[in-house]
Amino acid sequence: MVPSQNAQLSAAFSGSNPLITGGLGFIGSHVARRLVDYGAHVTVIDNLVPEYGGNWFNVADIKDRINVHIGDIRDQSLIDQLVPGADFIFNLAGQTSHLDSMTDPHTDLAINADAQLSILEACRGQNPATRVVFASTRQLYGKPDFLPVTEEHPTRPVDVNGINKLAGEWYHLLYHDVYEIPACALRLTNTYGPGMRVKDARQTFLGIWIKQALSGETIKVFGDGQQLRDFNYVDDCVNALLIAAISPNAEGKVFNLGSREVISLEKLAQLICEIEPGARYELVPFPEDRKKIDIGDYYADTTLIHKELGWEPSVSLTEGITKTLNFYRENSSEYWGK
């Protein structure tokens, strides 16, 4: 992020009252920390359901500087209490596991679609001026017809999670178009970094790879390992969320996040092994439940967000993976084995 953008963000958020759903989770906690640094009065809501990634350690350094509500975005009374005072809403709470969405689709529907509608109804009725940024996902594109994937690519989700996230995204766009709520959506790619869930693959496969590398386990790479992906370090993702929140150009629009670096999964595993001495990987057959919902190659075209908002990623994959490994090497007891 260029210094002028940082100064603009600091000025925009200083003294403001942002609300972060999923604020004890991976990305939400990083947003909270940045907003605290900018002088905002931050409120977060998180249900701390063990499977969803919320962790008090994610905010250990700022816990006395934020207002935390342990609760669920499905609790309408709590949402009605928190939305009216929010200048900004970073709507990051969600059920992120693609496999869980297939085994428990109704919970995924309740969190990723129905609860999103409730949040927007609260905005419409009590605070229509609040600026809302919704964390969507690249998963809703399904198997790409072309690469890199632009925002004009057809949306064909391959799992229940993708369908419900698409519904949640469209609710935000609809409420902008009809009720003039300044909302937008960012379609996140594989976001990684300190604080991500690593004890399993519920949030991202890269998390469990990090744990395997540091625990002396073998990294399991599904298939032939030639699937292409792009990745965003969490700081770059946070920059995009904050820039979108203050930019009139973002209102009512959808933007891809992504990276200029595209890498195969096998080469990514090799990179981890180069950075972490003693780490090893192997190619293993795709589990049937994962093979059915795998999207193959994917990497995004980020021309639109660069043109409209001036965002571009700045952390290289090597730098980001190194920072991530260093963090979990020092803090492993807070993220697995409990």
C-alpha cells in the first residue's frame, strides 16, 4: 500500500465506529488491529464456535482496546443492538468450510445467506448510511471457463457454500441498488497469514500444510499437484477491505482479489519445504468428497479493483509464507493441540 493510501485510511477511520462480524477470526482480527492503529473505536462480534476459527489469541495485543460481543450473527436482537451505531460494517462472519456445507447445508444457509439478509434489514431500518463491505469468495465461480477469471465470468458454484455465499453477496448488491445502502463485495481468493485456522482444512488447505510442515508431518498434496492457484497475504486483503469501505467507487460493485503470482500446488509445497528445513510433501490421490467439489485451476484478474480503487497486492508469496511459518513456529500452542 502506498503511503498516500495509508494516510487516507488513517484520516477516514480515526474516531469512527466500525463493526466487524467474525472479528475474533483470522481476517477480522487483522482488520480490527489496523483500525485500532488508525484510532477507530472498534466493535467486534464473534460466536467463537470452535470450528469457525475465532480465537482470543488473535486479538491478545488489542483486547483491551476493542469492544467484544460474544454472540452470533443469527441473533437478530444482538444485530439490532450493534448495527445502529456503526459507521462501517466489515461483514466477515461466515461458515467457510466447503465440506461442512455439504454435510450440514442448513447451517451454512442460516449463516451465509439468512443472517446476511438480517444484517442488511437492520441497516435498512436503522442505519442505511453505514458503509458495508462483504467478504465473498472466488469459490462461487466454480470451474473456470477462462483464466485469469474476471468479474464477468459466469457464477456456477460447485457446493452449497458457494451458492449461499453468492446469495449473501447479491443481497448486499440488491440493498445497495434498491435502498441505497453503500455496500460492496470482495471475492477473496486463498487468504493466508498469521491467525488463520491451521488445525484442519476448514478455512484453507494452506493452513493444514503449515501445521504439517512445523509438526514434522508430511504435507499431503492432492492429485498431481499441478492445479494453479493465487494467494493473498492477509495484510494485502485487509488493505483491500479498508480501501473498499471508504471509496465511493466501490458502492454496489463486486471486485476480485488475487495475486500477480500464480503457482502450482506442488511448487507451493516445495516452497514451504525450502523455507522450513525438514518439511516434506507427497502427492496423494484426491479424496472422493473433495474431488467432486474441486474447481481445478484458478487465478483472478484484478484489473478492476486496481483501476477503480487503486489496490494491488504488495507481499510476495515467499515473504508471506516466511512470516506465516515464523508466527506459527512461535505460537503453535495457541492454534493446535488444544
